[in-house]
Amino acid sequence: MALVMHKEKHNNNQMDSSKYVRYTPEQVEALERVYSECPKPSSLRRQQLIRECPILSNIEPKQIKVWFQNRRCREKQRKESSRLTTVNRKLSAMNKLLMEENDRLQKQVSHLVYENGFMKNKLHSASGTTTDTSCESVVMNGQHQQQHNPTPQHPQRDANNPAGLLAIAEETLAEFLSKATGTAVDWVQMIGMKPGPDSIGIVAVSRNTSGVAARACGLVSLEPTKVAEILKDRPSWFRDCRCLDVLSIIPAGNGGTIELLYMQIYAPTTLAAARDFWTLRYTTTLEDGSLVVCERSLTSSTGGPTGTPSPSFVRAEMLPSGFLIRPCEGGGSIIHIVDHVDLDAWSVPEVLRSLYESSKIIAQKMTVAALRHIRQIAQEATGEIQYAGGRQPAVLRTFSQRLCRGFNDAVNGFADDGWSLLGSDGAEDVTIAMNSSPNKFLGSQYNTSIFPSFGGGVLCAKASMLLQSVPPALLVRFLREHRSEWADYGVDAYSAACLKASPYAVPCARPGGFPSSQVILPLAPTVENEEFLEVVRLEGHAYFPEDVALTRDMFLLQMCSGVDENAVGSCAQLVFAPIDESFADDAPLLPSGFHVIPLDAKTDGPATNRTLDLASTLEVGASSARRVNEGDANSYNLRSVLTIAFQFTFENHMRDSVAAMARQYVRGVVSSVQRVAMAIAPSRLSSHIGPKSLPGSPEAQTLARWIFQSYRIHTGAEIFRLESPSGDAVLKQLWNHPDAIMCCSVKTNASPVFTFANQAGLDMLETTLVALQDIMLDKILDEAGRKVLCSEFSKIMLQGFAFLPAGMCASSMGRPVSYEQAGAWKVVNDEDSNHCLALMFTNWSFV
């Protein structure tokens, strides 16, 4: 009987502890305070809470635990609901945008069908006519064309007459809207730009139109007025914009604003002149609440005042362009951007003409850049982006702008900035410009601390060259990852000395320079990783005691962009400047670097190979290696223009010595770049065209067979199951194996150097097959890994195989990599002689 009563009492206690509890507002407030500090408290923390809060004394610890579980669940549901609401709003807006785009395309199709029918009737009537009416046809056709395409003739309008400027503004607005939402321009969707809720938007380029034009539309989570304010500040997002001056502001009668602007843009290379624009910008609001900012050049044909031509600039024309910003339901905006310009391509050398006739380059530099800048600021405002180092996003963007602006100023060398040319040494391959007016830089990207107080200035050595069959993204990525292939540590040390009070002397030229290694520290990638800011630490070591002063670690602020090989028309850039350890927000920057711009592909064959300056060696090599009967993959010439500029400070008494050093150094850099370009060109090494391509040489197939057979001989197992008996089956499976497999040399009195790696191995080492041979094994393994490998080396040479425990290693970029297990085995050739050492890292990942 007592046992039964005890069981009933125990069951009642269980029911009491698990029944629903109604909490008072005071209890909920106390629990919420704890939840804000610790959403998942431990058992001890919950018991402590009950003791410290008397109002919770009647609540069981289990019930407190259930409350926190429910609270976390509600928080998770709230976040998920908010995310789904945001995604639904984006999809709804994107659906509306796609429906409008579909309507526009249907109108374009109808227009083309009508023109096609008209041309058919015209040809049919012309073929059926036997009477000679050629003169009459010409006259009638000319009259017909004039009726359909009348040439607007505007009288000269006074700048002080708001009514005349308003008429031009309204015409500009109508033409811009016909391009943004109509069929005034034959738009073709740009390759690789697919619409979606997380994409950059819908991007199109012009076809068969005067000038070059690009169009983009997308979604952003900012209000229209904020979007218009950001886009009107063109120098903040258009990296080629040197200046934008608002000369006059005239209020329009309809509540809008008319502005007269003067804009200068940099030349992309040293072989062409810069451009400038004299434009009218009109800001107004439409009846549906949309905000419009449209712009066009003022010329004698359009009417209105024309600006005075500026020396060193070629006047370009901006055809009706602008931004259509529509409010979106639930917040945010739908943006339509149109850029339509005529850059006067006939004033540049023919080999560079495609730079000024490419709508893809305009799309990447202006249209897409504007949309990306808006999205970047929108995500920064919502806190979705977290940057390292505690820097504000605006400060990091300013660093990138200062690097680009300083590099462009050096390449262009405008006289009004104080630049002047120095005499050449007989060869015209490298241009030397000097600036002895530090006050010209005040208020821009420079700082007075980089100039000697006793006299001096800045010297720039620059060159441009034409590259053949080298993707710009691949070249810049190689230059970024393998600085030792082209840079000289002594010259880097001299550049870094400009931050000190007493610069070093001119470095002496020594074969090989100083050995150094670089460590790249990521700082601020953009949303789509098309551009990233980073700090590079250069670690140096001296050969001789007298060089100890030059072997300190140095730091570079570096900006890299355009390394995506799938981006059509994208320019690649690598710009860097020495900084000191403090790295203040107002740190002085003296940028140097590389800028690679793709030219439109040509299909003319080897006869069209043209070179500029120092590219002749590369062109001859590329053209001689090309066969006439090659397939379509190699039948075109992938050309690009490379611009190099390096800046140095100098003291007046050492100007000539620094100029000679700079000229020699840039020539050495150009020679190194040519050598690298020939090595990574697709015609030379087709395995680097795609990220997952396969080296198919007979030597690689033989090595893959030796690796496979040696593993089976030493372990009694197979590294993978052979799927096909074909000759290259082993190589294909080894190349695509998920574990990182690599081979290194085994030589006495020499450090092991990597000679082969599969795709996973290249990914782990963050390198390419070309640069693989520059990596030594002892630089990859940490100290523990090197000790284990050394202790097991004799076992590997005797027994052929050894397992290595889990550990850490580093990629060629210095990033730490962890692996669960590693295996090492001796690779023997067909004569049973030792060939190399193979390593396999299982389940590796970046830390």
C-alpha cells in the first residue's frame, strides 16, 4: 500500500514539473534579460538564475530550460520568416523586372519583323522593275530616309536662358527613356550576366548603333533619393573619372534641376590621350514617382552652350544616358542604367581602336561598376558585410580609390599636376616622367611626408605593350601570387624608404636580388569578389652581412581586380603602394602596378599580329607556334594591352641615378612579364585555360602510371579503382581524385621541389602547374610535419610507404591547411629506379 502511494506521488510530481506554466510579465522580463546575454545558459546558470531572482523561485529548472528552448525556436522562426519575406520581395520585384524586359523584347521582335517585311517588299519590287529609275530611286529613298530619320537642327540656345536648356533637357529625357525601357537601341544580353535574386542584374550591350552603349537593370535595398545621390557622385564609383565639376545649377520649372557639367576621364594606356565631356544633366521626377537622372553632351548639333576645349584632352560625346530609379513595394529600388558614349575612336592608333569601340568594356567600367557600387553600399548599410581590422567600409573604399587614382595620374602624367617628361636614353620603350611640385598633390592622394624636406619629387617609369593569347585575369592572378617572379626586393626596399625621414641610397643591381617571400593578408573583398583590398607582408633575408639593413619586413597595400576569367570585357588590375606598420587612415600612398585591358578577339589569323614596343618577342613566339589548321579554340587572337607604371621618390642630387634605376627596373619587369605571358598563354599550355582542365602530355601519362603502380606495389591496395583500360584513364582519374596528390623531387644536397600535382593538390597549394616548380616542400610543411617526414624518410626509402599523422601545412599564399592523414610513398619508374616522392593529403581543408 505504501509502495502504491509512493508511485502515485512520484507520477504527480512528474506531471507538475512538465505541465504548462503561465509566466508573469516580471518573470518574462527577467528571462529576456538573461536571454539577451546568453541565449543558451548551462544548467548551473539556470539554477543560479532561480536563486538570484526571487520571482522565479516557484519555477522548476526543467521549465526554465524549456522556456529558453522555445525562445530560441521563436527567434529562429522569426529570422527565417524575415529572410523568406526578403527573398519573396526580391523575387516579386525581379519577376516584375523580367516581365517588363519580356515586353520590351516582344516590341523589339515586332519592330524587326516589320523591318524584315519592308525590306523583302523593297527587294521584290526592285527585282521586278525593268525601267531604269536608279536616279529617281536614290532621290526617293533619300527623301524617305529623311522623313523617317530627321536630323534634329536646334538653334543655338543661351546658357542663361532656362527655357532653352529645359527644352534640351526634356528631349534628353525622352531619348533616354526610349533606351532604358524601349527599343531605341538594339540591345543584346551580355554573356555571363544571368538574372536572379542574388545576381548583379540584367546587363545588355548595344549592337549596330552609333557609339558604344550598355544597359543594366537590377534591384537594390536603398531608397531612390539615396540611390540618385550616390550615382550622381560619379568619381566615387567610376575609377576612370579624374574630375567632375558642376559649373552651373539651374532650377527647372517642373521641380527638377538642370546642371552644366565638365568631366575628365583618364586614358587607359600611355599610347592614347585622355577624354573629356561637356554635358547637361537633368534630374526630375516622373508622374509614377520614379526618379530620373539623365545626361547628354552639349554640341553644336544639339544646341546649348559648348565648353572650351582643354589641352591634352580629346572631346568625347555622351549621347542620352542616365539612371531611371523606381521605388519598389516594401522598400528598395529598381534601377535602370544606360551609358551611351562616342569616344572618338578614330583619333587613336588602329591597334588600340577596339578599346574605344567595345561596348563590353563600357559595360564593365561604367554600367556594371555603378550597379555594383550601389549594391555594395546597400549591404554595408544593413550590416551584412564584416571587414577585418576594425576599419570602416568608407575608409577601405577610399584606400581603393586612392590607389587607382594615383596609378592613373602616374600613367597619364598631366601637365597641370606638375608632370614633365625626362629625356630618353635612346630607346623609346620606357617613358620617364618627373614631378617636382609636391604642392600639386596636396588635397589628393599624396602626403607631404613622402617628399624630402631638402628638395625632391616623384619620378614615374611607365610602359605599354600588346600581349598575345594571354587572358588578363590569368596574368594578373599570376603576378599577384608570384611576386618573386618579377619584383626585386632591393627596389621594394627603396620604395618603402620613402616613408622614412632619410631614404636609402639607390639599390645596386645584384643578380638574383635578395630572397624574399610574401604573405597576403585579406582586408576587404567586395560583395561579388570582383575586387579585393589586401595587405602584403614581404619577408626578406640577406645573403651578405652588409645587406642586413635591407632585409626588414615590408608592407604593401594592394588592390587586385578583374581576376574572374569568365567576366566578359573585364579589365584586370594589380596596384600596390608601400605602407608602414601603423597603416593610418591618412597614410601616404605612392601607387605602382599593372593594368591589363582586353581587346576584342580577331579572327584574321597570323597576318593580323601587331606588336607595340617590347611585345615583339612575345608576338613572334605566339604566331610561330600557331598552326594554320588549328581548331576554333586557337583560331582567334586573344589580345590585350598591358600598362606598367612604377613611382619612386627622389632627392634632387640623385635624380639621374634614380631615373636610370627606374628605367632599368621597368625593362626588367617587362622582360619578366613577357616570359610569364609566354609560359601561361593558352597556345603554349592549354591546361591553364580552364580551372579543371587536364595536362595531357605523354610524360604526364607515364608519371601517372608510375604513381598508380608504385602505390599498389608498396601498399598492396589501389589508390583508386581503374574505370577504363584506355591510355589516359589513369591520368584522368588521378587528376580528378578528391585527395590532394603531389610529387616532389628526391635529390641529395637539395631541398625537395614539387614537380607534379593533381587538381586538388593545386587547389590546396593555391598555385598553377607553371608555378608549382617554384614551391619547396619544406616551405609547405610546418615544423612538426617536417620532423615526422624526416623521421619516416628512411622507412619510405626502404619499405616504400609510410603513413603520416594529421597535421597542418600552408599553401603558397600562406593560408593554413589542415589534413586528417597523409601518406608518402616512393615512386619508381619502369627500370625500378627511384623517380620521385609522392604525397597524398586526405580530407584537407583551409582553416
